[in-house]
Amino acid sequence: MAYSDAMGYPPFRDAIAEYLGAVRGVRCEASQILVTTGSQQALQISAQVLLDPKDRVWIEEPGYPGARQAFMTAGAQLIPVRVDHDGVNVAEIIPRGRNARAAYVTPSHQYPMGMTMSATRRMLLLSWAVRTGAWIIEDDYDSEYRFGSHPMASLQGLDADGRVIYIGTFSKVMFPALRLGYVVVPKDLVPAFSAAREAADIFSSTLYQAVLTDFIREGHFARHIRRMRMLYMDRRRALVNAIQIQMGDMLEVIGAEAGMHLVALLPRGTDDVAVSRKAAQRGISAMPLSICYLKPPTRGGLILGYGGANAHQIHDGIRKLRMSVQGH
Ligand SMILES: Cc1ncc(COP(=O)(O)O)c(C=O)c1O
């Protein structure tokens, strides 16, 4: 009940460090774990500690709006880098990236398009960071839920020079209202991150950290992941089927191999913001893909989350979505 360490509840940090070492190939000690209020705060603190106003930051295009917001609030200048089937196009960064301060990437499961960054690009990105003294901010937000292949180990695990800031969250693997995430901070930056957290809101609720520690230590967490992986795989199949049957002529599905969302591209020339608004009027939450772009996208789409809907709701939802696209 008392005030506690700004870095977080020590047994929770031990459990996270152990989990990340075993499951994600992250190389860290518990002393490097900073527990945060979700990955959003992790991004915000990273931006505050690492960036000065006008610093250039590479971000994926399309990319995660939450990260964009955190970096923009710190006054950074965002430079979009296109993603293709191998993840972010590192070759675009290297010739132009001399004076960039950081790159934000989602290598395990690109948000929102869903591809995995290739091993070659990971090595190229790391060597760019070492050569130029830049930081890599790795957002590993949902790597637990892969359906076919095993997830590739983290980029942080390949980093021998302390250039990677690794961010994770319990929002996807558990649920977002927990508001618990973490940063694996390079050792020399621990005092700066700790001070930034102390200045912000001191620390996350000890009660939630302690409960989650027990949940992990008693084996419930691993069981939960196994169970949810099956459930999400069924839901993903239901969504892909429903799209094929009801909207196969309208939507093109991208990135359905992992995670809890997929992207459905709309016919060229369709305004995804308008479709999203129409869908919302029918009670369907479908984020427009265009909000993930800094530059105007060539094609609109919808980001469809399936984690919280059963097969019946998914079928009904796609029926309503069809009406929203047609009525647009
Ligand atoms: C790329 C990415 N990072 C992080 C998060 C989770 O954010 P938070 O941990 O703040 O809930 C999400 C949630 O949608 C996400 O898509």
C-alpha cells in the first residue's frame, strides 16, 4: 500500500524478464524492466527520454497511430518508411538516415499490415543503428498470438550494443483495461527512464502487478495463452470465411496469420473513413486504414479486430459491414 519503486514491483519485473528471455529471446535482467501503464506510456517515456524537439524519427508507413502521437508530442519530425512483404523497407532508411535519432518498428507483426520483418532487414537495421548512434524502438505488442509458424525472436535479442528499446504490453495477451506494459531499457539508460516515470505518475498500481505476478507464476498465464491462441485461430477463420462468403467481391484480406486483427482492403477509390463511419452507425467498429498513413494511401481499407467477437457476431458484423460498403 505504500509508495514503491518507479521501475515497478520487483517480483513482477523478475517474472517479466524470465518470460521474455524464455519466450521472446530478449536478453535482459530484471533491473532493466520498467513497468508502464500500457505500451502507450512506454512509447511516451521513450520519446521523452530519447528525443529532442525536431529530431528525425523513422516510422513505418502505414504504422501505429499511437506511436506517431507519442513521438509528435515530443516534437519529433516523423519520416515515413514504406513497408512491404518483408516489413519496413530498411534500404530506404540507410542512404537517408544519417541524422535520424530513432526508428520505430513492429518487427514481429507489423501494425497494421501483419507481416514479419525478415532476418536480413533486422541485421541491416541494427547495423544502421550502431553505425549512426540511433535508437531502435521495438514494439512487440502481440507476438504471443501466431497461428502457423512460431514467432521469430525479438530484434532486441540480436542487439549486442544496447541500441534497442524493447516495448511489450499485456493489452493484447491479456486485456487492455489492465493498463500494464513494460520497457526493456538498455542498462545505461535505466536512471533516465526511471526518473521520467517518477516525474510522470511515479509507478503503476502495485495491486495489479502483484496479481499478474501470481497469475504468471502459478501457470495460468501460459495456459491462458494456449487457450486463447485456439480461440483466436477459430475466430480468425470465422472472419476470413465470412468475408469470403459475404464480401469476397469487395474486400481483399491482408495479414491474417497472427495477432487479433487483419486488414481488409476496400475497392480502389472507396473512402475508408466514410465506410468506417457508416459501420459505426450499425454498431461495428472498423478502423479506417488511412489513419495509419502519414502520406495519402493508394488504397483504403479497414482494420478488423476479431479478438472480442464470437463466430455468430462475426458473421452478423460482416453482414452489416457489407451494407455499410454498399450504402457508402
Ligand atoms: C502496435 C501497437 N502497439 C501497442 C498497442 C497496445 O497499446 P497499449 O499497451 O497502450 O494498450 C497496440 C494496440 O492496439 C498496437 O496496435
